[in-house]
Amino acid sequence: MALLQQILYKVKIISVAGAPVSEVSDLQTDSRKVKPGSCFIAVKGTLTDGHSFINAAITGGASVVVCEILPATLSDNIQYIVVGNSAVAAGIMAHNFYGELSGKIKLVGVTGTNGKTTIATLLFKLFSQLNYKCGLISTVQNQIAGKILPSTHTTPDAISLNKLIAEMYAEGCTYVFMEVSSHAIDQHRIAGLTFAGGIFSNITHDHLDYHKTFDEYIRVKKQFFDSLPSFAFAISNADDKRGAVMLQNTKAKKYLYSLKTMADFKGKIIENSLRGLVLVINDIEVHCRLIGTFNAYNLLAVYGAAVCLNENKQTVLQVLSGLTGAEGRFDYMVSRNEKIIGIVDYAHTPDALLNVLATIKNLKHGEEKVITVVGCGGNRDKAKRPVMAEVACQYSDQIIFTSDNPRNEDAAQIIKDMEAGVPIIARKKYISIVDRKEAIKTAVNLAGQQDIILVAGKGHEKYQEINGIKYDFDDKKILSEMFQLVGK
């Protein structure tokens, strides 16, 4: 049980009605999880409005209801608390309920279109190897001091997020590194949290099904940095044309990283090959196992954050040199006999796909073909579909359009949307195969010795979502199985 007065600390209350209640057992935004003594917070979501479930929550045993609009009829023995924004209230209340623990650890948030997972994962691995107990909250997985937990969202809802941080604190974690998605910022899932630092990777065309305009997408990302406290650090990519914009109004200490211009954390690529990267970072040469220019940026961001967290520069670079990235981010394998290179990557935006294909182009030694298998998700930003196809055609010798996670859309129609972006001169370079497994198999059959196959879009995911059902599906596993059949 927790005192209601303490949980409501810093919440902007408009009015209070009904019976007085001094304690609550827990907080819930889902009426189905309510139990006797719960405080139900009615949050207006994108699909449903929690106000519609107030009666269900009361039936389930809720003693307190936090809402933006009072119900027409008030129930006896229930306290109603009216607030201006229930989602903001949920974040603040959850932070208070679990002991305001984000201020007792070093919580670092990573936001941007591409690179969030890799940066957060590298920071987690780096600080773990520096002998700190750490937590990781990411798209791929959540980790508490080495214990892996499943991840369902890039950033969990406010109550789940604070509960997760509380579990990390209880396990002795002193650092937590988390991805901060634009949805989470806009929906106030991080409201109430105290961040020790924030990192901006880049911003490109994505999530416009949700944010509607690119300017709105930028504004939401910027909100994260605007809310950082003065004792925090804010690190941004100087080579992204919105990088400086992100830091304009922040109270935090500002830092920039760059491969192209003067910056606090300056990098230069000396070598970029399948063996990894050789970089000069602030005049120190370091060999890293990660591949590609995009990973050079990720490494600079991680190095900068570690320095801002007062770690020894030389030690940080020594540890970074041996780290691998996140699962499903430029994961590559080689077939035994034909020496075909297979790469699985989460690239699901035009810019991410461009980065991966440009990296592959730079890694080629001669006349190897690049065969790209790519699709687009259903019930998501439709405007990027033809752009994805155009990028794939520009940088690939052969392209296979296929399904990604069609969700509730027709996979064949999604592919048709993509085909609209195919340039006339590339019409003979692509084929369309709806079945993703068959598409990967076809790519392997088309490949010759030392050709390169990129399977893009799903990366670490172990499922394919079709009509509301998640079927087992692992790009890396299927590609490996097809490689075993090559030459047989």
C-alpha cells in the first residue's frame, strides 16, 4: 500500500470529488488489471479512451479514479481526481509510487530514428564490462544485470517502465540505458523520470502514420531534450542537419559528435571493411569490430556519453574495440562452400536502408552482386513504401520485394505500393514474392560465389505478424538454413 497524497506529489490537480481515500494498493491504466484498492488512471490513447472503462475499473475494485473528465454519475466510496492530462499524471504518479528511483541511478536516454538500439546496447555492454551493474531497456530486449527479459515496446508504458527501473535498482543497477521512442515522448510515458543524459542519433522519414508531419516528428523528439535538467548532459549528432536544433532550448550541458566537422567528440574513419572499423577518435586510434559509417557514428555517441559520465577515455576506447552490436543490426554470416555473404538488418526506413546498402557497396571488392530482400510493414507509414523500393533499386543489382509484418493489410497490396517507386530503368532488376521465406530462398538461389544478400526490415524479430497473429519467423535462422542447402 502507498499513501495517495505522496503518489500525487507534483501532479497538477484540477479538482477532487467523492469519498476520501488515504491509501492505494497499486496503479493501473488497464481496467482489466485492476484489483481491490487500485488507483485507476483513465488515459486517452490513440485507439481507446480509458474514460470509457472507468465503470469496469470500479467493478474490478478500484478505490480511486484519476481522470480528465468526471463521469456523469459518481459512485459511492470512490475518490475522483480530475487532472489536466492523465498520461502526464500516470508518469509522475508511477515515478512517485516506485520511490522516484530514476533520480537515484544514472538514467541515460537515446532517441532518434536510427541507431537507438545499437547505442543503448553498446552503452549497456560497455558499462557492464567496466564492472557496473546495468539495466537495458530496448527494442530487442530488456536486461537487468545480465538477466534477459522480453521486450514488447521500444519504450514501455509509464507504470511498466517505472516498475522495471525499480527492479533494476533492487538488483543493484547503478546505470540504466534506454531507448526513448517518439511515441513514448508524445504519449508522456517518460513523464516524471529524471535523466542523467540524453543522446540524439539522427532523424529521418519515419512514423508519419502517427505524427502526420515531419515537423511534428522533429518537435516531439526535441521535447525530450527540452525537458532535461541542468545537471544532465545532452549529446547530438552535428552531421545531422537537425542535430543542433535538438539542443537549442535544453538546460543540459551540450555536446556534439561528428565525422565531418569540429566537435567535442570527433571521429575519422581510417578503414572500413568486413573486418571492422579503424577510427581515430579525439586523436586516439581504435580498432572496432563493428562495420560501417553508421556504426562509426554510434561509437562516437557511446564514447561521448561515457566521457560525460566521467569514465577514463583510454579505458573506454579499449573496451569499445572489442564490443559487438545489437542483434539484427548488420548481422552477417558466410555460406560454407559458395562464400555467399548474408546480412540481416533491421533497416525499415529509407535512410536506414540507404545506410546499410551504402556500407555494403563500400565493402565490395569487385563485381559481387548485391541482392536485397525487403518489404514494408502494414498499418504503418505508407508514404515511405515507394521510397524504400527506390533506395533498394538504386543500390542493389537484384531486388526481391516481399512481406514484412503485413499486420492487418494485404501483403500483396503493400508490395504494389512499393513497386510504384521503382525507376523505369530498374524494372528488370526486381521480382515480387509475397512469401518471405520463399523470397529469402530465391535470393540464395540467385546468388553466386561471394555475392552479398541483404535481408532487411525485421532484424532481431522472431515473428511475422499477419492478421493479428504472430507466427514464428526468424530471418537469420531461415537464411542460415538456406545457406546449408547451397551446393547440395
